[in-house]
Amino acid sequence: MDFTEFLYRVGLAFEKAAGESLSAIVSFFLPKPRKNPPEPGFLRRLLKKGLTAHELISLEVQLVILTYLAASLLTVLLGWVYAFGVITILSFFALRYVVVSNREFVIDFPSYRFFYCGLFVLSAVSFAGYLLLRATVRGVYYYYAYLIGILAVVLVFRWAFRSRYGRDYTYGIVEEVKGDLIRVFVHDDIGANVKPGRYWVPAVPDAEPGRIVKLLVEERAMRSSVPVRILEVYLDQSSQTETEPKEETE
């Protein structure tokens, strides 16, 4: 290979790399819903277990939020105002990219978007308010009042979320029938406040492995809710079996 051909190949490689980099940057700042679910890759190897698309996306969003909280707390404590601003902007676009590009693979997408985007905004406003407070006042009572105000806003946000998206039921997939009990797999459900996992509930007719069921959840103080019994069994996309007692008719 002569020197001219070498330069030509280097130029092609540089042009390809530049094009891919530009495409990645545009996709990051202006994301579009993807057609295929994301690849687990690193997270699957890290957790050493299979992840559904919904679980993977939920985990990615939580990692973005936690990384932002940790980095913001560090910059705020050190007083790095400009670094906090840069981190907030980049984290916003990172969260937006994960949420928007994967919206087709998230169960109950509106509730997840409301919760995580609201959580990010509350965190950013809280940190920014603290920086402003530290730069303008000195009295300790101002900080107490600020903490009370932030707590009030958090409670209002919680009330707004539960009023709009809160549910006393969730959905699961039947995995095993064992005597009078059925094991169901449930995704994390923010609206019902249910953690992902496998739960045992009383058996009902038509609940066979592979079928989707609607589950009543029981709230617990200071803890996540848990499924307690099956309300409906979905036989297919157009029909389901009610497990609620029928009302008496005259």
C-alpha cells in the first residue's frame, strides 16, 4: 500500500468517525423514539440476570437521577456554581434521551415520565435554591424555613402524582400454579407503588402460566405495596375473566 492510499483510508476512517459522532450528538440532544428495545450489555453483565426492556429502562433512568444527585451534592457543597449548572444541563438531556428514545418500551409511560421528570426538576430547584440562599443570607432560620418549604413542595408533588396516576391495582404474568397458590411476576409499577418481583397470591380459575392477570395491591405504611389477590384473568386481548363477586340482580 503506497502513501497516497494510506492517506485515503485515513481520510475515510476520519470521515466515518466524524459522521457517527455528529449523529450521536444530534441524537443525544434531539432524541426520537427508537424502534428496537435497548441492549442490556453492561447492566446485564453487572447484575448477572436477565432484564426485560422495561426493567432496563427503569434502571437506566434511576442511574441518571442518582448520578445527578451525587454530582450536584458535591458541587453544591464545594460551591462550584458553574459546574452545578453544567451538570444540571447535561443530566437533563441525558434523562430526556433515555425517557424519549425508549418511550415505546415503558409500561405506563406517562406516569414514569411525570414521576422522574418531576423528581429531577425538584432536585435541580432544591440545589439551586440552596446556592442562592447561601449567597444572599446568613441567618440559620432562613435555612430552616427553606427546608420546610422544600418538604411542602415534595408533599404537594406526591399528592399530585397519586391523584393523577395512583392505582390500587397492577398487572402481572402467571409463572407457576402450585395448589391453591399462583406465582406471578410483576414489573416495577410506580402508579401502584409495587416493586418488581415474584409474588404468591391465591389461585383463581383460568389463571394459567403465561396469562396476564390484574392484581389488587395492598398499601403498607412506609413501604411498597404488595399484590394480594387476582381481580381479572386476561384470556386474550379481547376478553378477560372477572374474579370479583357478581352483584345480585333482582
